[in-house]
Amino acid sequence: MNLLLRIGRTMIRRASTKFMDKVGSKVVSRMTDTSSDAPNASYEPKRNHKETTPPQS
């Protein structure tokens, strides 16, 4: 019984950690600009500069 409780606690702790990693990083990236050089994976730029710049000759 004690072993099952330990396994259950570990599984719940890991699941909550993974959930907070995914959700928490998105919340933080929307609240503040944590890194302008390396944006989060959920970051979508408003426009693509490579598509809008004219070709240079």
C-alpha cells in the first residue's frame, strides 16, 4: 500500500510539473518579454520580414 501511494504521488508531481512547464511558459511569455533574441515556441511574429523585403540586386 505504501508503495502505491509513493508511485501515485510521483506520477501526480510529474504530471503537474509538465503541465506548469507548458502552460506557465506561455503565460510568462505573454506577460513579459523574457528574451527578445530567442522567443518562445508559442511566439508568432506579426509579419515575416523575409517575405516583405524587396530583393536586392
